[in-house]
Amino acid sequence: MFLGIPGQIVKITDIKRQMALVDVSGVQREVSLECVVDDYHPLDQCVGHWVLVHVGFAMSLINEEEAEATLKVLRELGEVQAELAAMRESASSPPSNAPSTQVPELVGQT
């Protein structure tokens, strides 16, 4: 499965290695632009563009609308995941008013 996170290229950090600083929802990481740089998209014109980032690589260029739509879906999925985790946690512990199901230990029995 491929999951790319949208990020905006902030600045070029290493011309020789084609590395750039990319902002992904406020978190900045250095990623390789090797997969998106070509004759039509030279390295020096990448700043400000949006890319899909996967395991340290910008895998493809996307437009801002596509980036925003993807970020919105990812935020919604995150909210759903948080809600499911809360439901799992509450299901693993009995309600506070539930009777105890523990068997009392028998003292002195062998």
C-alpha cells in the first residue's frame, strides 16, 4: 500500500543531492526531490510546489487543491482512528457499576 502525505516545498537544502525542506502540516522534514525533478520541473523552480511525500521521497507533484483535499481526508481519518481507539479502550474495561467477575481466593485450601 502506498500512502503519500502532501507537503509544500519550503527550500532547497542540497542542490547536488536534490534535497529539500518540505512542510507537512507544520512539520518540516528534509526529503529527496529526485523523483519529481526533470527538464519540465527543474530543482530551482520547486520551492512553493506541493508534493506527495512517502518514506523520505517526494513521489509526485500535485496541485494545492489536491493537497488540501488529501489533508482534509487524512485529518478526518485521524479523528475516526482516535474515536475507534477510545471505543476499544472503553470496551476493554468493564463499566464502573458492573459487578465483579473475579473469583474470590479460597484461603487455607490445598
